[in-house]
Amino acid sequence: MGTIKEIVRVSKSVIGQKEIEAVADVLQRGYLGMGQDVHLFEQELSDFIGNNRSVVCVNTGTAALQVALQACGIGPRDEVLVPSLTYIATFQAISATGATPVACDVSIETCTIDIEDALRRITPRARIILPVHYASGMGDLEQVYDLAREHDLRVVEDAAHAFGCVWQGERVGALSDVAVFSFDGIKNITSGEGGAVVTGNNDTAGHIQDARLLGVQKDSQKRYFGQRSWEFDVVHQGWRFHMSNIMAAIGRIQLKRFEEFASARVQLAKEYQKELKEVSGVRLLEIEYGDIVPHIFPIFIENEKRDVVRDALLVENIESGIHYKPNHLLSLYKTDCHLPVTEKLYQEMLTIPLHPEVSIAQQAKIIEIIKKKVQ
Ligand SMILES: *Cc1c(COP(=O)(O)O)cnc(C)c1O
């Protein structure tokens, strides 16, 4: 009997003793909901990102997107320009506000929103442009902000992949209109589940602080100190989207470990780049790692070889992924729009394992299989 090979996961959580102790501490203190741990996590995130940003933590990245969009004041009849090539969460968050996602194509080099395609799709109903930092790259984000200025749009960045990345010398979020992060189990850092909205706009931040707690005005400030509001007003639709102390306790430890995770991710990505960039039949994204801390590592393989590689990896117990099925192909969001680049990429994409616990030997095996099977 051969030995059972360990499964190499495409993504995974990395949790240690410190996270376990931090959760135990919250449980022992007995205040599990939103309280001081969330307040401290928000302050630490704000310090980490810099530029005095407001940070509002919620229970998922999807919820963070939804309240961020709501806080920008959109609703039925409004349109949001968004790349089709994103996790379904982005589209669901838009449609949850009543607004319509307008699916845009992506640039083939970076898989980020194709500005010219977005420009063609702008109507008088467009209110927001929502770039997605695919595989942690920002693409030409400056062009997104230029377009937004010219057409009077708010910018909500789906930065779920890009926590801790640097853009124009600052952390992603530091210079954003609004940026949204996810701390789900497999992202650059995790709080179990969780998400955050980062903004320099005080009205937007205030709206989100209330909206995450059923719209109760100024309840966040009370909860941070273990109190509640008994006499209050509500002026906006709200939700139960707040983060719990249990989640924040995990997130606070993970934030301290960011550099450790980042260097492991960057090292793996650079090695993949070095080994695969000259391999004919394989195309990589144009991303410079270092400032960019990759959440996933997609490669592109033409001519049915993608599935050959995928199957060969699986035989060796190595998982891979498809990020993502384009949203404009889903029944809920189907229109007559045709996005040639996105549809081509969908046939070619394969995400190979990248997380801090992929070993050198495992990575060498992955590279060897790809090189052998694309021939
Ligand atoms: C993970 C992710 C989200 C949503 O985050 P959750 O915390 O899982 O709700 C949104 N957009 C993208 C691109 C993501 O990868």
C-alpha cells in the first residue's frame, strides 16, 4: 500500500495557538458580541492602513460591500459598473441594494476592469464604479478614478483580495473613496468570517456604522464600551451585519502576523513567476509581487490543456480552482451582453495552490506537473 498523500489545498486558513488563546479569552470574559475587541481591531486596522481612515468592521466581506454601496445612496434604477470576472458576492451585494450591476469586460493582462469597455456602458443611471482587485492586482486604478471624476461616480473598490497591498506608496484603502475588505477564512488575513469598509468620507462611515446595527443611530459608540441604546432613532434601512468580539480577537492576532503571511505568499508567487513565465502555453498575470501580496495565483492555459493540467494535479492530490465563473453568464444576471475577453479567460483560467503553508517540495511538484502537461 502506498502512503496517502496529503491534499494540497488551493487556499486555506492558517491559525495558530495565539488565535485559539485569544478566542478563549473572549469566551472567558463573556462578552461575545460587538464590543471592545471590535473597537480595538478597527483602530489597529486604521493605523495599519494609514492616512486616518475610518474603518467599520462587519460580519462578511459581502455585507461590507452591501452596506458600502447602500451608504453611497444607491437603490432601484441606479447602475453600478463592475467587472463580470469576480466572485458572486460582488454582484449579489449590488443587487441586494436594488441597483443593477452592469457587467464590464476586463483587460487581458491584469483581469481588472477594462476602462474603455466601462466607458461604453455608462448611462445616466450609472452612480458607482466598482473595480475588483483581481488576484490582488489593482490594474490601472488611476484610470478608474479619472473616469469616476469625469462622470461624477463614487468608487467602491472590492479589495477582498488585496488586504495589505500597496498602491502608490500607501496601503490599499488609504487613498480610496471607499475600499472593502474580506477576512473570510482564506483571505490574506482572517477573522474567521468578517469584512471591513475603509473610507475617508465621514458621512459614508457614519451611515455604515449605523447600518450594521439595524440602523440604530450612534449605537456603535455605545457597544464599544459594553453598553446599548434604549432611546434612539432610526433613519435608514439597517441590518445585523456587525462583527463579534470573537471574530475581532482572531483578526487582531492575524493582523500582527500579516508580514509573516505576506512574505510567504510573495515568495511563492515569485517562484511561480520565475518558473512558469517562459513556459510556452502558459500565461501569467502582469503583477509585480512585493507591494502586491497575492491572495490567489491564477494561470492561463489555452487549447483544452487547462483541464489536462487540472486532472494531472488532482491525481497527485493537488487542488486547483477556477476564479471565477463570469457573473454575466449566471441566470440571475444574464443580459444580451457579450464580454469576449472575460469569456475567453474563463476557458483558460486555473488557480494553483498559494497559501502560507504550501511547502517548497509541494510547489516544485506543482510546477513540474504543469510544465510536463502543457507540452
Ligand atoms: C471573498 C470575496 C468577497 C466576499 O467576501 P466574504 O467575506 O466571503 O463575504 C467579495 N469579493 C471578492 C472578489 C472576494 O474574493
